[in-house]
Amino acid sequence: MDQVLIAILGIIGSLLTGIIMFVLGQRRERYRQSLLIRAQMLDPIHDWLNGIEKFIGILSDTLTSVSIMSPGPITYDFEERRKSAQFMIENTNEVLGIIESKSLIINRTWKEAAELTKLIMDLDQQVKYKLLPLDNEILDRSANRKLTEAFIIQVGETKLSMEKEVQKSYSLLALIKTLLT
């Protein structure tokens, strides 16, 4: 009788262990898949940062072109400028939506995700309210022959400041991706 009871308890124990291990394995796999999906959310942000870099390059190109009195842009032609603007218009809302969803924030990434959010929001504001108006101001000042050394230094400082923020954003993206995968 004791042996039968031990055998039944052994079978029940094995079944319970199997069920628990199956449930825990399923749960772990769902969590792993969730992390991979979160890591994929970084791709549009990476592409958007590439677009910001291109805009910074366009600003430099505009300044260089007018400084040497070139009749047109040197590096980025008007079609590339149009495509860059179109890309940013079409992708900014997606990036801001990902950031605002807070989907990148988990226990391991909350600090980095919060800092990335701040940088992305700041870069978005700088592009809209500083970079694009500055590009137009370069052209206006050049047309009116009011391109001063102080203004050129201001443009250079703006460019360097934004490049540092973009670099920091790439660094945070890499760190978050490493923590998620």
C-alpha cells in the first residue's frame, strides 16, 4: 500500500513539476519576445536620428555654400533636401509615439529610456524651432549681405551642440538595445 501511495505521489509530483515548468517556460518566452519587440522599436528612432544628422549636414552645407558664394548647395542638392524634410515629416510622429508610449522602459532600462526621451524631445524642438529657421536665416542674411562672423560662430555652436545630443542618443540606443537583448 505504501509503495502504491509513493508511486501515485511520484506521478502527481512529476505532473505538477511538468506543468509548472511548462507555464514558467511559456512566461519566460513571452517576456523574451516582448524584449525583442521593444528592441525593434529602436530602429525607427535610429533612422530618425540619421535624418537629424542629415539636417545638421544640410545646415552646414547651406552655410558653406553661402560663405563661398556658391550659386547653389555644394553637398546636398535641392532634391536631397526635399527628401530629408519629407522623411522627417513622415517619421517624427512615429518616433514621438514610441517615446511617449514608455514601452522602452523596463526595470533594466528606465534611466536610459528616460534620458533618451528627454534628448529626442529636445532634438525635435531644436529641429523645428532652431535648425530650420537658422537655415532660412543663413540664406536671408546672405542675400542681404549681413552674414557676420558672430552669426557664423552661433551656427557652428548650434551644430556642435546638436551633434553632441545626437551622439549621446546613439549611445543610449546602443545601451538600451544591449539591455533588451
